[in-house]
Amino acid sequence: MRLDKFLKVSRLIKRRSVANEACDAGRVMLNGKAAKAGTEVKCGDIIEIAFGNRTVKAEVIKVAETVKKEEAEELIRYV
């Protein structure tokens, strides 16, 4: 699955367009490297997102095309 779509589905970022812009600005890292929006995400990957002066770090546990809001937290584990 594309990184920008995963960020939206997992609810780490609210909208896909915002996720796309964050990737283009270099604020999203995947396994320690700057990632583009089209980068493929798989289980076990570590995603780091810089939100202003704080950073969110999460591990991908499961990849799913669509999930309910209640189940979105099962896709990631905060590190």
C-alpha cells in the first residue's frame, strides 16, 4: 500500500492530501530514510512523522485497504 494512503487509513494523518504534502516536504521517514508518498509500506516498517517540534514514531503491524475508525489503532503500534 502507498505510504500516503496508509497514513490516512491508520489515522496518523487525517487526510490523504495532507499526508502527500508531508511526504513531499520531507517530514515523513520510513525505516530511517525520507519517504515519498508512493513508497510501499509493509508490516514491520517504522514510520516517523515530524509534527512541528515533536515526532511521532510508529511500527506498522497490519496493512489493510479500509478499516473502521475503532479498528484503525490495530494497524500501528507506537514506538
